[in-house]
Amino acid sequence: MLSEHISPRVRDIPPSGIRAFFELSAGNTDIISLGVGEPDFATPEHVRAACIRALNRGETRYTPNAGLPELREEIAVYLQNSFNLCYEPTDEVIVTVGSSEALDLALRAFTAPGDEVIIPAPSYIAYSPMAHLNGGVIVEVEAAAEQGFKLTAEALQKVITPRSKLLMVNFPNNPTGAVMTYEDWLPIADIAKAHNLIVISDEIYAELTYSGKHTSIASLPGMQERTIVISGFSKAFAMTGWRVGYACGNRELLAAMLKIHQYTAMCAPVLGQIAAIESLRHGLPDKDAMKECFDQRRGLLVAGLRSIGLPCHEPHGAFYAFPSITHTGLNSERFALQLLHESGVAAVPGHVFGAGGEGYIRVSYAASTQKLTEALERMEGFMKVKM
């Protein structure tokens, strides 16, 4: 009975609900998958070419644990220019194996058994399992549809206890596409400071903000010192497979994360770091062009969902729509399964995203206009049968 040796914390976490639906559709060319959040664009050619040149030069060795100095410098400049965030590249920036490793490092570094980790929900499905694996007690606070899926001070204040330690936020949000403005963040920042919370801010979709500019909670007065900003190159730069992310924040907090990184991953892949440098130096126009495509698809998908009878709030960021399916009489899992098997469209049931997710499905518009149009046609036929 070797399974008895599996850690109880590992036994307790469920497999990914997103991957479960992805696996159901994998390999079936008749299925249109709008489930996995991955850009359909290839990494730009000049980025790939820069890595080929580096490979031919034999640049295949370890980098410094915190990442190539020139990449950390480029990240610091980029964040200053794009989001008014100022970090010292030598000790306030760590390059990680994707933003997922950065999230894990932060949770490992700052979570002691019994510490409460507050997570607004609906939220990305990895947050709760990662917090659980590191001994945290997950406290979900619902970011309600009536509030545009934003985190409100009233909801946050209700769940604060003396054991509250971390607040994990993700805006633009996966799965809802919700964003937070400077004014939205002000009362949240006041609560974080009043209760001495560390904020872990996952801003992987920051560049994909369609209404106004992205606002990081770290940019508010008194918040940079208590916020770990996490992002990467997977989504906006179409570099999912390169596995390059980063964490920025207070040097004392980053030093704790770096100690773990040194003993586990050691460093992010060197070719991925070289690709990231090229993207920041010469790839910003590519990023902007991809964002424009996503924005056009966003309009197509949201209008299409509404026209076929699926109410959908306006997603102002990321590349997901989160339409309501409550009026169909089906729960989110049954709706998603029937949509997959009867119409050949893969979406993710909302219940996997935690509190407030039931009654919705997540539909990604990181797919071609042709696929989105065909998916909407299939979904229209499905809805006519169900209604």
C-alpha cells in the first residue's frame, strides 16, 4: 500500500478542473476548445530567432539564481514605464519558472501552518490548492457578480480575523475578466495596511486591460513594501512554453523567496530568459498587436453570447468571458459536459473557480475569429434545444 505514503495535503487537493475538460477534448479535431487559457499566437519570429542565435553561440548554462541581470533590468524599466512601479533590479526582482513558481515561492515563504490566506473568488483554480499545500487555511471572499466581480472592502472586512496573513488578488481576473481601478483599490489597501496583510498580486493579465490602464495595488501609497507583484511573459507575450515569470517586491521578502528558489528550481531556463529580453527590447509592438486582436475577439464573443441567450457581464481584461447559465436549469458541470458532448464546444464549468462560480461557464477568446464564430453557431443550436 505505497499510496499510504502520499502526503495528506496532496491527497486532499483535487485534480485541475480546467485540465479535466481539456483532456476530454484533447485529440478530437471536431471539438472547438475554448477551455484552456493559452494564446493561439506563436511567439514572434524575431524572439525565436534571438534564441536560435544564442543557442548557436552555446548559451546553455545556468544563470544567476535571481535571473540574468540584463533581464531584471529590463523588467524594472518595463514596470516603471508601463505601470508606475519602481523596483531595484539587483534585489527587488526575481526571475522564476513561470509566474506559477513565483506564486508558490511567495506562499512557501510567507505561510505558516494555520495562517489564513484570503482569496477573492471566483479565482484561478490553482490558488487554493497551492495555499493548502503550504499549510494555509483558505478563506474565500466572494467577488460578487452584482459588483462586477470586483473585490469590495465590505466583503473583505467581513472575513478578516486575527489569523489573516495573506491576501491573494488577481486582476484582470481569471475567470471573470474583471478589473480593479485605483479608486476600487483604495479601501482594499487601507484594510491591508490596517491588518498588516501581505498582498500577493498576480498580474499576469495586466497588459490585457481593455478599458483604461491597468492599476496595480502596489502603486498605491504604502502598498509596494507589503505587496509581491507577480507576472510573466506567457499570456501577453505568447510565451507559455518558455516558462519565464517574475516576482517583484520588498527586498527582505524577496530574499526569503530567493532562498527557496535557489534550492528548488535554481534558475529559470536560460533560453526563456533570452527570449524575454528580446520581447521587452523589441517585442512591445507585437504585444500591442496581439492585444488588439484579443479586444476584437472580446467584442465578437460577448455580443455573440448575449445574442444566443447567455447573459454575460463585460470583461474588461484577460481573455475570458464568464456568461451565466443559471436560467437553463443546469448546473455548470452538466451544462459544460452536455455542451461538449452534444455540440463539440469545450468550456470550463464555473464551479471549479470557487465561491460565486457556480451558475457560470468560462469561455476563452484566445482563439481565432473563425473558431469563435463557429463555436457561437454551435452554442446557439445547443441553446435552442435546451430552452
